[in-house]
Amino acid sequence: MNKAQARARRIHKTRQRIAVLQAARLCVHRTPRHIYAQVIDPSGGRVLASASTLEAEVRKQMKTGGNVAAAGAIGKRIAEKAKAAGVTRVAFDRSGFKYHGRVKALADAARENGLEF
């Protein structure tokens, strides 16, 4: 099993568990340059809120989108947008990434700003 196959297995296992919960999910994706977050409704068919380091307002504040500070800003932003959409409780979907560094910073910032998971 190579690295991509192992990550795909982790993604599948996590999303199966979240589907049983029937909760909105906070889905995180990261690349070396940027980080993205979406709150997806329980059916999986609609994005309720989204935030990324590609947004113009975030780009003005951050020098780069690929660091822990940028991830924290996105965590705060997604929590605010989710609350505005009426979502306070989510399941955290880290998309197979380790809960460390930028993924952890985004999760901690979202929790501090009102999201429960």
C-alpha cells in the first residue's frame, strides 16, 4: 500500500463513520500553499459554508497561505460562516491528513470560535 492508497483508506473510513452520525461535516483539505475548509450538510449534497486562503480578504491579511497562522485564520472564518448559516455542531473530517500542524490549528481555531465537534 502506497501513501496515496493509505490516505484514501483513511478518508473512506472516516466518512463512513460520519455518515452514521448524520451530522454536518467540517471537511478540511490542505496543499503546500493553501488550506480549504467546507461545512457540508448531512446528506452530502450541499455546501453550507466555505473558507480558504484564496479569498481576497484573507490574502490581504496573510503573507502566505501555507502556514499555521493562515490555518488558524481559516478556522476562525469557517466558524463564523457556519454560525451565520445556523450550524453549531459538526463532525470533523480531516480528509486523511494527520491531526497535526495546520489541520490541528484550523480545528482549534474553529472550536474557540463556537463550533462544537
